[in-house]
Amino acid sequence: MVRDGYFYAVPLIAAAVLLGWLTQPAWAIVPCLLAFFFLWFFRDPERAIPQDAGAVVSPGDGKVTDVSPITVGNEKLTRLSIFLSVFNVHVNRSPIAGVIRDVRYQRGQYLNAMNKTSAELNEQNIVTVESDGDGQKVVFKQIAGLLARRIVFYPKVGDRLERGQRVGLIKFGSRVDVLLDASAHVNVKVGDHVKGGSTVLAHLQPQGALADAGSAPATERAH
């Protein structure tokens, strides 16, 4: 369990004991229930991390709400969006193994995370990880939602991450986006339920293979 759960639960349990002692035991029920909720909310289960070459795992638990092509500058990317309800595990994990090249915190609004515009307008933490070996970059965003009021991210620029490594969390209802090169082979679709660190969202194509495909004659590529 994430230690934040204790920060919320312990004071509530203390309040329950105090209320039960000073008034009636029934008054202790509500703070006890809230304490149990926070202990449950901040659960942090172990996950089996896939070892497939080029695998991009989900940064969080939730439901896939968008798989779409986007253009950032002159770069064609695929965006995968995952909505985390209050009932999902909210621990976030690194989608790939590699080195953090950029971390940028953007202040913003607290629109419903199901809203597509929340990807650009909401408060968010934007992390760029450069993969081991071929140097491909994957961007993932921790996006605050209607209820979320705090985004936590532990590593810093220059740190190396393992695929599926715990990197932080978003407190109470939120969204995570993953931005991949358009050539990536996507394994999920809208409506799928995914688990952080264990569900493979996509596979990155080796850069050498992409370069070979791009330099091959048109007649050869047609086959």
C-alpha cells in the first residue's frame, strides 16, 4: 500500500476512537468507514511485468477511452487515453524502460477526465522517457480530473526507469495519456480495461526496421 493511505487513515481512526469514547460508539462508524476506504484506495498490488521486446505497458489501471492519431509539431503520434475511476488502483508506472529526458508540470483546470479537452487544458505532469537501445521516446501524462487535486511523481530528469516501475500516483479520479510514434502497433481498443504495469498497450517498432521499410522500393513495400 502507498504510505499516503496511512496519512489519511490514521487520523480518521484516532477520531473514531475519540468520538466513540466521548460520545456514543455509533459516531465512530463514519470515520472508521472513511479510514478503511483510504486504506483500500491507496492499495498497491504487485504486478507481473511483461518482458516482450518493444512492449509499452499501461501507466495505470482503468478503461481505455481514446485511441487516436494526433500531430504534435511535425510529428505524427498515436494517443492512448486511460480513465481512472475512484475505484481503480491509482499508482502510476513507467510504460517503458529508459531514461527520463524531460518532466514538465503544467497548471490548468480540473475538467472531467473523460472530456477530450482535459488532455490539453487540465493540470498535468508530462514525462518523456527515452527507451533503451534504439532511443525512441514515449511521452506519458498524469492528468488531474474532476476530483483529483494532487499529482505525485517521484523520479527526476536523468533517472533511469525499468518498465513497469512505480513512479507516482494521482489522488482520486484522473486520467493517463500515452503518446507513441505512429508506427507503434497498438494492442488495445476503446472500452478495454487495463492494468498498470502488466497490460501491454502497444509494441514499438525497431527503428532499424522502420528505416529499412522507408528506404525499400515502392514495389517491395507493396508486398
